[in-house]
Amino acid sequence: VSYESRSVAASHRVELARCVARCRSHFAAGEAQAMLDAAAPLLCPHDASRFFLGASLLALFLPSHGDAAACWLPAVLRLWLSCGVDGSAEYDALWLGLLARLAKDAF
């Protein structure tokens, strides 16, 4: 039984996302493949809510510093183009945010 209000739970999710954003630059280069492997069970195109959760976790956790993107960029582009929800602005924004972070970190 949870006694948290929705606003407290939302606040916790925001703070966890901020923590991940600060920590992901310290992830080892080889961890990107492990993250892709861990998210794979969630990336079922027949269940849109699970797929969106898996894609969201990847967009949040995947490192974008150094050469880390060489491992995950082809897989992410395949996911975006082949398994996505057509016409979903939220889905496109998720991947565009990840690619924007990659571009920012690369230059």
C-alpha cells in the first residue's frame, strides 16, 4: 500500500530523471549494449505502453558522451523507424531528445 500522493510520486520521478541525467556521463562505454539488452524485453511492438516505457528508459539512460553512441545509434534508429507508433508526437520527441543530446555532447 502506498500512501504517497500523485504529486509526490511525480516529484520523485522527476528527481530520479535528474539524477540519471547527471550520472550517465560516468557510465562505462560498454554499458550502452547492456542497457539495450536490458530494455529489449520491453520493446515489444504489440504492446504500445510497454514499448514506450522501454524507449523512454533507453532515451533517459543511454550515454551520449565520447564514442558511446557508436554502439546504440544504429539500434535506436531502427527502433524509431520500424517499431514506433506512427504519428505520435511524444514518441518522436523522445528519440529527437536523445539525438539532440547526442549532438550537443558531440560538439
